[in-house]
Amino acid sequence: MHNSTRWHVCEDAAAVATEAARRILAAAETAIAARGVFRIVLAGGRTPLRTYRLLSRATADWTSWYLYFSDERCLPPDHDGRNSRATALAWLDRVPIPAPNIHPIPAELGAEAAAAAYRHPVSAALPFDLVTLGMGEDGHTASLFPGQVHPVAELTHPIHGAPKPPPDRVSLSARALSDACAIMILATGAEKKGPLAAWRAGEPLPVAGIGGTGGVDVLIDRDANGALIPYRL
Ligand code: 6PG
């Protein structure tokens, strides 16, 4: 695992989204030029939605994109709390990515059945070209929460008792999320200052356990940064 973590402080959440969209489109071009396909893992939660809205207005070779999800909440597919639905509304319903290229986690099946089913598309896709992730206020990422231990060899985990509702979820494992050419983590807002400081201080938070061959790029805004990293205007 390449342990280098590169920290990028942007002016605000809008600047983080612009930079994240630029990096995703650039990674797609590179992967498609090299291998004809771009395999990306999509972050859940609210933070990436601004980036997804920018991507919905971008020009790209969408037919060569293959999309996977970092985690999902065990809710019906049309529930607004589903990461797959929020991502579709913000981006995927607005661009011509072929439906077979989009791999939502079938979390409506329940955590165990969905985790078992999702191992197949994940194992067929590794290594991913780009993994995108968010981070929670307790330092969780995807649905890998502090204090929850999972078999390290698994590619996907059923999650129960998640401290962030809903309690039942499915998550890609640290192993699968780390099997990537590039990893980008987004965190914005003052509420993320604490876990970022703990991460940089070496606390073994779940978010700190993700690392791929190309290292990790962390995009944060000034509110999340506080005085952590010197910010050059
Ligand atoms: C989820 C996410 C989760 C998210 C963080 C940050 O399904 O809830 O995958 O890991 O990235 O909780 O969430 P926000 O971006 O909404 O702050």
C-alpha cells in the first residue's frame, strides 16, 4: 500500500467540487485512452452531490464509464435516502451512461444478500481506476465505522448497527476500496475539522485505512481545514 496522502485545501465547497470534477474527468480520459474503460467507485452522502451536478453538465465518453458505489443504505431503490438514487438525480439520469454500466448495490435485498451479490461485479472490476469517498464526523468512510471489525479478506461487508442512520447498510471493504490506481477523498465544512485533525495526528480512523498504489488525494475546504494546513491564496 502506497502510504502517501496528499492534502489539497480549496477555498470553499464549490471549489472542492470543481477540483473533484476536474480530477474525475481527467482520470477518465487517461483510463479510457490506456484501457478503453474507466471504472470509478462513487462516494455516498451529501458532499459529492455538488461534484455530481457539475459532472451532469460535462462532456465525456460516457459509454466507456463503469460505475460502482462505495456503500449503500438498506432502503428501497426509489427511497431518497439511497446513495444510488441521489446520484442518479444529480448526475446519472442526465448523461448517456449505458444502464448496464451502472452497478448499484442491491441493498433492498438486505445487508447479507446484497453484500454477497455485490462481490461479483466488484471482483470483476478490480483494480478500480478511481475510488471517490467522503468522510463522516467520526472518521468513518463508505460504511466503515469506528469500532466495527470486518474480515479483512472480504470485498464487501454487510453492516449492522451503523451509528449514522439507517443502521443496516452494505459497504465495500478497505481491501476493495484500496485496490485502485487513484483514491480521492472529499471533506467540507467545519464539522469535519475534528476528524481531519485526528487523521493527520495518526489516529487509526477507518478513513485512514484506505490507501492504493497511487496514494490518496484528500480535497478539503477552508472550513474543514481550519488552521490545520497552511492555506495559500
Ligand atoms: C453514506 C456515505 C458516508 C458519507 C459520510 C459523509 O452512505 O452515508 O457513504 O460514508 O460519505 O457520512 O457524509 P456527508 O458527505 O453527507 O457529510
